[in-house]
Amino acid sequence: MVEVGYYSPGGQIVLYDSLSGTELPNLALNGRKGHYRIRVHHAWFPWKGEAQSGQRLLIMAYPGKGNKEIVHRNRK
């Protein structure tokens, strides 16, 4: 789990999956401009061997200042 700071000057925090062409919903709180903390949880999950394995991401954004990267949990 990693957390980083992000400044959104226009009230947009939008992620895009280039493999599927999917644009994810805006993570900014009601289009609020300003400083945010972005927290990412990442997990690999095996499924029918390494070629078919995948990953799961949980991405959260909340208002908060600070540019420091914080690693809450290192990869095992």
C-alpha cells in the first residue's frame, strides 16, 4: 500500500486503462480543486498459471496536503 500527494488544479483526478480503453470515474471530491492524498492498494492473484494471472487495484483519493510518498506496507 502506497500513498502519494497530488494537486488537482481543475478538480479532476481521472485514471485511464489503456489496455481496455476504459476511463474510470473522477476521484476528485465533487470536482473539488486542491490538494489530495492518493492511496493505492495492489494485489496479484494467480489464476490458471502465470500467463492467466491478474492484478487488483484499489485506488482511493481524499482531500489532504503533503507531497511525501508513504509506503504503508511493503510487497511481501
